[in-house]
Amino acid sequence: MPVNLVAPDPSSLYPVAGLELGTARAGIRKPGRRDLLLGRLAPGATVAGVFTRNRFCAAPVRVCREHLAAGRGVRAWVVNTGNANAGTGENGLAAARATCASVAALLGVEVAQVLPFSTGVILEPLPLERLVAGLPAARDDLHAARWAEAAEAIMTTDTLPKAASRRVSVGGREVTVTGIAKGAGMIRPNMATMLAFVATDAAVPQPVLERWVREAADASFNRITIDGDTSTNDSFVLAATGASDVAVASEASPGAAALKAAVIEVSRELAQAIVRDGEGATKFITIAVEGAGTPAEAAAVAYAVAHSPLVKTAFFASDPNLGRILAAIGYAGIDDLDPSRIDLWLGDVHVATLGGRHPAYQEADGQRVMRQAEIGVRIALGRGAAGTTVWTCDLSHDYVSINADYRS
Amino acid sequence: MPVNLVAPDPSSLYPVAGLELGTARAGIRKPGRRDLLLGRLAPGATVAGVFTRNRFCAAPVRVCREHLAAGRGVRAWVVNTGNANAGTGENGLAAARATCASVAALLGVEVAQVLPFSTGVILEPLPLERLVAGLPAARDDLHAARWAEAAEAIMTTDTLPKAASRRVSVGGREVTVTGIAKGAGMIRPNMATMLAFVATDAAVPQPVLERWVREAADASFNRITIDGDTSTNDSFVLAATGASDVAVASEASPGAAALKAAVIEVSRELAQAIVRDGEGATKFITIAVEGAGTPAEAAAVAYAVAHSPLVKTAFFASDPNLGRILAAIGYAGIDDLDPSRIDLWLGDVHVATLGGRHPAYQEADGQRVMRQAEIGVRIALGRGAAGTTVWTCDLSHDYVSINADYRS
């Protein structure tokens, strides 16, 4: 049951001029499921991406990096679900390249202008023939108003499609930012989440877009975790088609800040939607760390708490077993941490101070907060001025069921 | 359901001359439960310990470190379950000191000769009065043949008591090594496990004992993980009473190697028993990493695999979803890892090679191994000569149930 998340209303997803999307049912893993997404970009679009830091990265991630580095521009992307094409060795790499070649031939673009993405089971050969056979139907479906279907086509164990859209004024003219993402499990992005695509119809120069995709990832997908497992396929791509005739020449241009803010807002909404629909999630938890000596220290503490199975099961049970949070802070790796300087709040309730329970803390107050579907944890370390915020979910019976049954 | 573990037969636990144990029902957390353990050591015993590296360490851990550093010798230890006396600030420290003072008065020893240990819920005040009121009954129960009751008295969510015993010949004379441990959850020891006590009736000089307790911890408790949560209370204590009149003067003495091996064997049996009885465990998993560049690299890979919730749920489901193991290897933090040099075996089945699926691998072979209760994972990194072995268990519905209900 996703936490305060509903399927996006298709009419709320503004088309992005210069980008057409088309989907098909290719039967990659299971028949009858929308599992193939094709995207076609207008000539002259700029595209930047960030990818998983998992060393066992998938074949399509390697090909994406190569094609972006080639600098021939991007004219198309192709996404399949049902198979990650990861842990597939040289055959997998050849299959990803063959996918790009098929798309290039179909759309009349160069092979190096196609970006491939896969998500699904690892260590299984990609069913290339079925994927290629599905491409013409996806091409025939290409249309600017296909964001809702696209969000559905990239789902795996997601229970709901994830999409977000904004309109923002740039130099007095309106431009659009729309994006989709998929998540659910193997989520502890270290660069970007499993798959996310955000596009705007403004024109944005390549170097600016490359900075923005990193900033947006750091403010969104790089701040979420479900199970601490960094995927082999994480990819986050930002495209600027320029089809609106509104151009942002540099970060100092009028409206550039507003456009960047809209990109970050859309990315963050998608990232939080991934957590809300995390495998088995029943709670949406915001962990804010302040008073850290460095940003890395803040992140270490936030992720230690966010990854602790004991903390996550306590949230699932609505049990204010807050000593588990203190224990996780204690093993986060800060060697000279002074427990007596730590303060801990659960929602608005001051739980711990001076290395122990706050004198005014009542279990009933902790219980009241723990019963909510959206819970804030605030940790003050008393060491410095750095901080961070991480979003995560609880660990429930359904997480175990989903992952014990995923392939069956 | 513990994995291939039964309650120890009391007759298999050899008494250690020079150490008496006594238990009592003090009602620390729940009435009627054996929850207090007292140990009395003969004068002249040497004792060494290793303790949690969690910075939020419990009050008794701080007092243990102080008392060992004072060098007055150890004459007694006292253990309570039901309350960890962690996250309890200055009051908790005072309660741990008061516990030692009561034991010292009761047994006629110095306060600094008493080591206190606690395990249970964090962030709750220690019920000192009930603990102290239970001490006389524990003292009246003191006897050398109480290892089975002692193993029971230190349990929390453990479903079975854990004890191991060996007799070994040192210089032609027999000496005994017996130990007990408790585990179950919040288990990723970073020094020693939650609580373990091993004793021998041989005489071992303090500096030798201090090296041995570290070596034994590194070969046993520091190689297990259940949920990756390093506890606030981890303590592992090794005592040598000398009551057998067999003395090991140095590590070069006759029989020293045999005695050290027996200490390590007992420690390892206890550590593995903790994993076998891990919260919700249905599988006992041995993860062996070889071909690493450094021991730290080997440990990083072994623990990434051992902690991955996706790997652990796949083991629970007997699902050979082995791509999840490759993904965990990939995010273990080795920046220059070359996936094409990795080999992976599940039991005797060669699963992956050259960065992909082994050509001869059949799903049915993986399935056959996954159905077993004891599973070996072997990972060859192809980078060097270092390696390590880590023991862990799967992640089941019962883990979630136990930790969602622990305090209720």
C-alpha cells in the first residue's frame, strides 16, 4: 500500500514539445504487459544523465555512458522492463548495442544517438528478439501526450506509476518540465534511481544541463533509500528539447533559476514517490540530521538510521523503540562522536538529550507520532553546521513477501 | 526456528574450576524469568575483554572498560537481561556502578573487581532495585556446574541457550574451555557479540589472554552478522582461572597453541550458534570471499552480500536470484573492481564467470542448493590473495514479526 500516493491524473502531465513517447507490449518477461517505451527527441535537444556507481553496472548503462560521451546528440531512448540486462557479460553488451541499432534504423538516426535502459531481473539473458519485434508498435504509438502510459511502461514491482509535471515562467514565457520514474526495490541510489526521465521544452546548453542533472540528483534521487541496495541499472536522464523557443543561455539568464528549481521539484516529487511506493512501505519517513561536522558525516548518520532493519521494523510496528535510532547513530562510523551532545526528536516530540531519555518524554507522545503515516526524525549531533535530509520507508512483512516471491 | 541448533546437553558442558555461576529470577522486565547471572572467579584469575565500537555504548560497557583498565583483577561479573542500560545517560552510569558496589559488598571483593553486563531494551532506565534485590538468590545459587542455567539466564529473543565446551591437553594435562553466548538481533558485532563469556581453568598471563581474546573475536564473533546493526552492548570476555594448576607461561609454551585453538573453536561454535538462532533465521549461510586485494576488501564484499535485504530474502525464498549477489558485490565500495574477473559459486555450483552467467549453469542446480538449510556462497574477485569468511542468515517474515513485536 503506497503511502499517500495516487496514480497521476493524465491531464496533469503537460506534454513537452520536442519529445514524443510511445509504448508497446513486447512480452519481455510476461505477456500482455506494457513493457517497452520508446522516446523520440527533436533534433538539437540537449541531454545529460547520471548513472549508478555500482561496479557491476548493467550493459545498457555502459552503452548510455559511451553514447553520451560520443557527443553526437541524443535523438531517442528505449526502455524495457522485465529484464535488467545486468550480469550478462559480453552477450549483454552486444544485445544493448543491437537494441540501439534497431531503434536507429527504425527512426532514421545514428546508433550513437540512441540511449538504452533496462530494468528487471539480473543475470538473465535479454530476450532481444521479442524486444526488437515490439519496437515498430512503440514507434507507431509515438505522441507528445503519452506520459501516463510511459510511466506505466517502466514499472516493475511498483504498484503505481510515478510522474510529475510543472509549468514555470522563463523570461515571461511559459515552459514545461515533466518527468517519470520507477523504483520499488533495490533502491539506494548512488547517482540516480533505477530509472527516471525528466524533460523540458526550454533550450538549455549542454554544460548547464550536466550541472543541473547532478544537482537535481543530489537533491532528490540521491537522498532516498528503501533497502540500501544500490542497483546495477540506476539511470536519471534530463532532456531539454528547446522546442518551446525559450532558451536559457546560462545559469545567470533570466528564469534559469526558476527552471532549475522546477527541475529539482519534479525530481524530488518523483524520488519521494519512489519511497512512498517502496516495496511493502506503510510509512514515509523523513530523516533530518543537523549539527554535523561535515556533509559526509550527516549522510553517514542519516543512512545508518535509514538502513537499520531494527529501526525500520519499529516504524512498521508504530513502536517508539527509539533506542534503536540511538544505536544506529552510534555505529554510523563517527569515531569521536560524543553521545552526551546528541538530541533526538520524533515529529515534534523531544525524545533524547544529554545521552539519555529527555526528562519530559512520555511514551504516549512517541506512540502518537509513530502511528502517523508520515513521520519526521530529527537528529542534532552538536558537532558543527552541516546537515542533510534523507527519505525512506519502513520494513514490513510485505517487503519480505514481495522479494521472496519476485521471480515466481 | 533455529537452523540445525539444539539446546546444549548440560552434561556436555564441563565445569571450569575456579569459576562459579549462579542465576536468579529478578523480574527485571518480566516476572518469573531467569534474568540475572552472577559469576565468581577465584583469586588470581586473569580476564580480558573486547567491547562494542558503537559510540552510543551502554553504561555497563563503559564501566567494564574502566574496571579492566584499573588492573585490580576481576573477581566477579554480573549480567542482567531485559534492559540494556544504554541511552540512559549519567543515571545509567550511576546504576551500573551501584550494581557493581552491591555485588562487591555481597561477595567481599573490590568494586573495581566486578564487571557488569546488560542486554535488552535501550533507552529505558535500569530497574536497579529489582536487580539488587535479586543478587542474594544468585549468590546462594553459585556453583561450578551451572553453565546450562547461565546460558538460559542471558537470553533475550534467543529461542535456545548457546553454550560450547572442549577439553584439551596442555603439557600432558587436561584443561577445560567452556563458554556461553546470547545473540538473536542487533547483531553485527564490531569487536564482539552482544554477550559472550568463555573461561578456562588453565592459567594464562594477562598479555597473552588479551591477544587471544582479540584473535578469538576476529575468528568468530567479528565474522557474523544478522541484521547489520552493531549493538550498544557487545561484550566478549575470556577468563583464565588457573584453578587447574596447568599454566601457559607464554604463547610459545607447550600446549599454548592447542589451548588457543580450543578457545577459538568454542568462540566460533558460539558465534555460529548465534547466527543459527538469528531472529527469524531459516538458513545458515557461509559467505567466503577469496582473491581480494586486502582483508578489508574481502570483508567489504562479504558484508555487502551478507547485509543485502534482497540477497537475504532470496535465501529465505530458496530463490536462486543470484544477480542480487552480483549487485551487492558491485556496490561494496571497490572502485576499480573489474566485474569480468569475478567468479561466483553457490555450494558446488559455478554460477557466474567473466561478468555473466556461467555457460554450464542451470537454474535447477541453483535451486537444489538454495533449498538446503546450510548454504555456502563463494566469491572469487581475481584481485589478490586476501580472503575472509562471514556467517549470516536469511531475512524472513519472522524477523519482521519478532522486531515489530519485541516490546509489546
